[in-house]
Amino acid sequence: MDDIDLDILRWMYPGGVWSSSGTDPRISATEIASHVGLDRTAVWARVRKWRREGFWDGYEVDINVAVFGVGLLLAQIHVTDVEEGWTLLDQLEGIDGVLSAGLIFGDSATTRDVELVGAYLVADDPEHIERRMRLIRHLPQARKVIGPIRQEVPPSPRELTPLDWRILACIVANPNASVARAARLVGVTRKTFDRHYSALIDDKVVGYYPMVDWSKMGCVTLGIYCRGTGDVDWVHQALEARFPHSIRISLDGIEGVGPDYDPSRCFAVIVPAHSPHEIQTLVYELSKVPGVKQVRPELWGPQRVFNGWIKQRIAEHFATQAAVVSSVVPRRIGSKAVGSATAAPAEEFELPLR
């Protein structure tokens, strides 16, 4: 991965900051191209290369669980090697209420001596939470489980309309569909779809997440823990001067498991690092910067989103409205039926909806 790749990824996120709200699918390839000094065709060429190299696997949609009146928890699961981590990702999909999971690789150049899987769970009632945690602890690959750790989620900002619910059902089933195709599936004009869809994104009801494996592209996530709150800004400026195309990570809503964790003294960034030696050198140099207390590198592996629980809740909503639906509500325009219970095939392009 070079600076242009990182720039393209940065401009997919609002403000160039990775956050729990995900990317903004309304940012077009043309707009990204104007920021990074390329044309639209060159941007698509980069994205296709990411897929060929195993870094990029399209988008998944994440729905804010506050819509369903529940919260979010994180379980940190230690495994002994990468293969067990892959197996665990597959097994977690079978546990109802596990929404997503990702693998962080251990490495000889980092402070980790184990692999770690982070799994996000629905926080509904104590009985269901305990059941999910018990199932996770009993998985053969789960050597040690920490949590559940409460995660902050944006509150549900408003009552969703019937059309909002149809849009949610459509995009969960078809996360890589174009706006025009999604509007046809829902059975409304593109203008109407755009208006409701934009409101869902702006109100943080809908988030889009690229399914990426940072370890395939020579990148490392650095968690920087500063000695004081006054050190954060200038330490970050020093790092940004060295890596002007780095992607900053928002720590909003993240709670640490350590007793001395203070988010006001922390920040995290994704930077290029193409070998264990380069990571080790980088960590050593940054550890010597005045104001830095600790540097923790992490190699992000594959990420998975499991929308089974979300789809079930959406179906239950329609059932209470006496509607017969599956993943998309069929409607009729004239004599032509649109909408399907079958997810549409992924579009050729990999940026969502534009």
C-alpha cells in the first residue's frame, strides 16, 4: 500500500477519520479522485487491485442497534494462532446476537504474543448476554475471553418511517447495490430514496464498513498512549508530519479494560509498515518521542459482519405491521413487480451506492 491507496481510503471516511460510523457511501469516486489527484478510472483501478490482492472484499452495512432498543458489547477472545482465529470467525457467525468480529494478528515485532478476535454482541437482557458469552467461552478455539465490555452507541435519533424500514431491509440484503438499483428494489423514485437514505446516514442509523484485511497491504495500527492530555496534539502532529497520509482512528465510545485507561491521552492511526523489522523500528523510535508513554502496534486481519440478528429484527418489525416480507419488501410499479427476497449480486464496482 502506498500513499495514494491510503489517501483513497481516508476520503471514504468523513473528515478522513476512521470511526464507528463507518464510511460515507454518498462520497463518489469522482469526488475521491478530485482529492487524491487522480481520475475516476484510476480510483476504480486501485480498488480492483485491492480485491485481487486479498485486501478488499466489498462493503457490509451496519445498522445502529439503538434502533431496536438495545446496546452493544465487546468480547475480546484470545486464540493461539491465526488459523484458530479464522475458524473462530466462522463459528461466531452461528451464535445469535453476535453482530461482527475481526482478527488482530500477533507478531514478533509487537507487544502481543497471541492472536486476538474482537466480537461485538447485542446488549439486550442479562439472560441472553450470559448465554452468548457462555457459548463463546465454550468454543474450542477460545483460550481466554475478556468481557463483555460496554460500547457506546449513538442514540436512536428519531422514529423511523415505514419507508425507512424498507430501505434498511433493502440495503442490508444488497450492501453493494447502486442508489438507482436500491431505489428500484424499494419501489420509489431515486429522489425519494436519496432523501430518506441521507437522513438515515446523517442520523447514524446506517454505517458502511469496507471488509478489509490490513495485514495484506503492509499497514499497522499504532495505538499511542501519551503521558498527559497536553501531549496528544503535538505528538499526533509529529506523527502526521512523518506519515501525512496516515488514517486517524476515532476512539469515541471505546472503553479500555485497563484501570489506568484514559481516552483523553490516547489516539490511534493506521500507517504503512511493510515488514516486522519496519514495525519494530517504528515502535522503538516513537517510544522515544517526548510525551509518549506507550506505543502498541496491531496488525488488523480480516473483518466479518453478521447481519442475521439484524435481519431477524427487521422481519419481526414488518410482521408486527402485518406485512409479509423477507429481506426486501416487494412493491409494484404499474404491472412490474420490484423487490426480491434474494440478495442482489454484488455490483462490479466496490464503492457503495455511487
